[in-house]
Amino acid sequence: MRTAYRRLAVGVLGATLLVTLSGCGDDEPVESTEQASAVEGAAKARERVQAYLDAVAAKDVAAGRSQFCTVMHPAFDAVATGPSGDFADHFEVSQAQITDIGPGPRGEQVSAMVSLTTSGGELTRPLLFTVTRDGADWCIADETPGSAAPAPSGTPDPSGTP
């Protein structure tokens, strides 16, 4: 009887060891849920901001509005086509590109540079977008002048925040 227990114990131990070792040797790294979420967030943020920049260049207000979170639609409607709005008639977007994406305190932060052609010449302006998850989807929650890159020491912060 004692021999039967030993065989059973050796069999269980062997099977456990085999199962444990079978997971070793995978060449592909396993991403954690947090890493996968960060990668998804950055990709979705890039998609939303690029779609918005494309809409601004095409002067497609409805397409631009659809990139913003629903709660932001009233503010968007109030300023988008105004004299300082992104869809104002007195300028054309000659170039718009995303320059950086990274995590921020309220979501993904996407920095972009937008070159505008006006009657006075060409201007290049940095913009900072905050993209966040709203339910199952992603949307732009904020757009401000400036970028996510820290200002060099001794230079005032263009956003006006300390």
C-alpha cells in the first residue's frame, strides 16, 4: 500500500513539474494588462487626434466635432467656427502633425504642430490634446495651446500654469 502512495506522489509531482516547465521557453514576451491598456490608449489617442487634424484641414466641422467627447460638444459648437476657432474661415491648414504622445493626469496627451496660412503669412502653433476613454470609446476631452514637452528652465510655461 505504501508503494502505491509513493507512485501516486511521484506521478503527481512529475505531472506538476511537467506542467510548470511547459510554460518555459516562450520566446514572445507576455504583456501585462496595464501595458496593453497603455498601448491601446496611445493608439486610440493618435487615431482621434489625427482624425481631428484631418477634419480641421478639410474644414469639416461635423467630422471634427465627432472626435470630441459628448460633454465637450456645447463648448466646441460655441468656438469652433469663431474668429479664433480651429475651423475659422480666415486661415488654411498647410500642415498638421502629431509630435508626441504620452500619459497625462486625465488621459493620453497628444502634442501636435499645426502650420496655418493666413493673409499675414504662415504661422506654426503647438497644440496639446487630452484624449480619454468615455465608456467603451475614446474621445478628445480637451484642446489647449502648447505642448506636453516641458519648457526649458528659465522659460515661462506658455499654458500659464505653474
